[in-house]
Amino acid sequence: MTARAARAPAPRPVRTPRTGRSPLPPPSVPQESSTTTTLREVLARDLAAGTPTFSFEFFAPKTQSGTRGLWDAVRRIEPLSPTFVSVTYGAGGSSKDRTVEVTRRLATHTTLRPVAR
């Protein structure tokens, strides 16, 4: 008898703005406690414990296809529990509004910790 490897759950469907629904499914895991923890505190704790730290950086998508790709990527990396994620503005701040919206949705609809500076 051969043991089967556990398969990652299938990506959740992405809903477009045309439907009036959020492109993100509801959060599947509750956020951390309501007490705010700064990135500095998280890094200090992890480094003191010898826990590896890593992060991911995203660019705000410009198209519907890019939006679907972004949220598919978010759901694939979420189980890796990065220390934090960031969303980068375009050149000259050209994607500022999209960046702020992506960061807000990461904070409210995922278990990821988005940071901004």
C-alpha cells in the first residue's frame, strides 16, 4: 500500500469587481489578538528564539488577470507563515491607491502581516 502525500487545498475562486463581491474569500483563520505587535517586536522575538525570518514583496496589480494572480499567490504562500509581507508602490507612486487597497485586504482577509513604511 502506498502512502498518499497530503495535497494542498485547491485555490479558492476569485470574484471580480463586476459581481460586486470581494475578490478575496472571507478569512479562514482568525487574526492574532487585538493587541498590536510591532514588526520590531516580532523580529526581536523570532531572532531571540532562533526562528528563521523571511518575507515576500508584492506589486499592486494593474489588471484583472494580475489581481487574480496576486490573490492566488497570496493563498499559496499563506501556509508558509512569512514574518511579514509588503506591497510596493509603482514608480513615482503611480499605483498608490491600488497598493493601499491590496495592503488593507491583506490585513483584513488573510493571516499575513502586511507592513508599510
